[in-house]
Amino acid sequence: MTAETIVAILAFVTIGAVLVFAIIGKRRIEQRKQDGSVPKSTLAADKDSKGTPVDT
């Protein structure tokens, strides 16, 4: 195996890993948005900005 082959394989594996993590993250966010029991962020348009942050 030459260095060019190793670099190409590492690049494709890295791109694949990033895509997998992005898809998983997107699914989790979509599920969280559909869940009505999750409190809204203080940055949401219909939430009072004087409240405490959600994820702290």
C-alpha cells in the first residue's frame, strides 16, 4: 500500500464517520422537537427570555 492509498482511505473513512454522526444528531434533534415534554430554549421566539437555560 502506498501513502496515497492510505491517505485516500483515511479521508473516505473520516467523511463517512462525519456523515454518520450528522445523521444520528439530526434524528435525535428531530425526535426532541417532536417531544412535547421538553422545555423550550430561552432563544425560542415563543419563550420568555428571562427564564433559566434548558440544558444547564
